[in-house]
Amino acid sequence: MTRRPAAPPMNGPRYNQFIQSPKVRVIDENGENLGVLLTNEAIEQAADVGLDLVEVSPNADPPVAKFLDVGKYKYEAQKKANLARKSQKTQDIKEIKMRPNIDDHDYDVKMKKVHSFIEDGDKVKITLRFRGRELSHRELGMNLLRRVQEDTKENAKTEAHPKMEGRQMLMVLAPK
């Protein structure tokens, strides 16, 4: 009964019979350079040691291959990728809503929240909602948003300058 060869690896490095280059630069299990060998010879030497020949740098000329355990190599690469994905920080957009005639204490509370969001690395969208006759005094809203820009200029940059959209004025701040 003849055995069919295993399917080529779909992801990860090529190894053993799936290495397509006729010659490879070989590094043994101790990290010593064995020089450029024929791929078949290198596979036999790796099998004698009980390991696989794994292509670690396929774009080099000739490709670099190492004596490794393929399963262990793939497992450690997957662990490294998961750790990198876990340590990524996604940038959220937090929203702070204000009114044009906000009181000083309320303004200070909102600004503390803005500073904490920016320190956490999030963008902050400041929405200034106008009601009724306040809409005829847009300059009050512009003055308030300029004040916010001045108070946050040390640790934030203005990503979207104040602009009117219907009954509200918007501005976006991003961490520096």
C-alpha cells in the first residue's frame, strides 16, 4: 500500500519536501551555519537529528532553512501573533455634549472628562447643541469651542475644526 504525500502547508513556512528551492543555506539546531546544501541532503541531515528542515527566510538568495520542529515553530509563531493582537489599542471616539451657555463648574467637569479620554488615547468629539433662540448666537458656540481648544492644546490636536451641522456644532480632538 502506497502512502500519498501530505498536502502542502497552506499557512506558515514551507518545510521538508515542500521547499521548492534546489539549494538552501542551512542552520543547524544549535544555530551554527552549515553552508549551502542541496535541499534533499539538508532534509536527510535534519531527519537524522530528528527534526524538520524549515524555511525561515524564503526571500533570501539562497533561501535560509533551519533544523526545527515544525509543530513547535508554528505554535510559537501563533502565540506571538496572539500576543501582538492582544496588546493592540483600538482608538475609540468618545463624545462630550455641551450647551453654549454652560456654567463654569459644568465646563470644568466636562474638561476633566475630555482630558482623561485623551490621556487614554481616545479621540474626543465635542458636540455643542443649540436650542431655540440660541441658534442666532453661533458666536457663543464658537467662543466656547475655541476655549476648549486652548485648554487642551498641550496634549491634544484639533482633528476637525468647529463646524455647524444643522442645530449642532462639532469639533474632534485627537491625542498628540
